[in-house]
Amino acid sequence: MARTVWDSTVGKKTVMAVSGLVMLLYLVAHMIGNLKIFFGPEEINHYAHWLRTVGEPFMHYEWTLWLIRVVLVVAVVAHATSAYQLSRRDIKARPTKYANKKAGKSFATRTMRWGGIILGLFIVWHILDLTTGTVHPGGYEHLRPYQNIIDTFSTWYGNVIYVVAVVALGFHVRHGLWSAAQTLGAGSCTRDRALKTVANVLALLLTVGFIAVPVGVMTGVVS
């Protein structure tokens, strides 16, 4: 049954919608955590330590964090795989391109594929920069996100990469949330306007919330 559902177009769209919502919940929590940097180094450094002790003593040190990471990896892989396969299926169904590319399609819809690729590459860079410290521009300090974030956003390329990725994220969320609602049966003629408004507002809040951090570093508010 699972194989039959996965092979169907509706099944892939459902997997894409559910995995997207899982990642969206994480993004909201991650943005809130990032904004702690405006309350000083002690606040956000303590938050980084707290993430590793969630669930203690029932859960061992970092177990909850690793569980969250595993869920996110599964969600990302499922989302990317279903998106790729649906894209290939769509191309096979219509090998010739539409005469009018803009007809009935928003900018976010037309850029979903490239937005996904940008976000995928950004995730790899972001992990190597602020989680493992592999490509970090300064002296990476474990459990010291305050200084690590300042190091990253004190470089021009760190700001450019981050801002471009966050803008792509905003467009992705704007279209993706509304699309997921349609796939999961939440949309209707009476609710579509409200769903689009929610998608627009949430996309804007995430974009502004994430970009606020590098802007804070660049303007000296965070130093």
C-alpha cells in the first residue's frame, strides 16, 4: 500500500506537503531562536546549550537534538525526492513548453525549482559554517553561537549567501504553504483568500526575522 501511494502523483504531493509543513514548523522555531541574539551573548549561548539538554534526564544529552535532526533530514530528502520526481513526471507529460510561460503562474510558482536548489545548497553551507565550523571564517567556538554568527556576518559573502537564501525561502514558503493546503484538502473557494494571506504574512515574517540577524551585525546592533 505504501508503495502504491508513493508511486501515485497524489501520494508524492502529499509527502511533499507534509514534509514541507514539518520543515516550516522548524523554520519558525529556528527563527525565534536566532532572534535571541539581540538579547546578548548569554541569552543565545544558553539557548544553544539548552537545545542539547531538552528532555533530560529521560533523554540523554543531545538525544532530543539528534532526533530533531534525523526528522529534518528525512523531511528534506522526502521533500526534494518527491519534488524532483513530480517535476520529471510533469516534463514527460508535456515535453513541449507552454507558449505563454507567465499565464496563470506567479513569480514564486515559476521559481520554486530554482528556489529549492538554492535552499539545498544553502543548507549544506550553513551546516558547514555554523554547526561543524568547517568553512567558518573565524575561530569557530563550540556552543558559542553569538561570536560565530558575528564572524559569519562580518564577511560580505556570508551576508550575500544568507540574504539570497532567505529571499528564496520567502518565495518558497509563500507558494509552498498555499500549495500544501490545497493538497491536504484545506483549500476551498471561501478559504483560498485567507490561506493566501496567511502564506504571504508567514513568508514575510520569516524573511524579515531571518534577515534581521545579519542586518543587526552589519549595523553594529549586534557586536
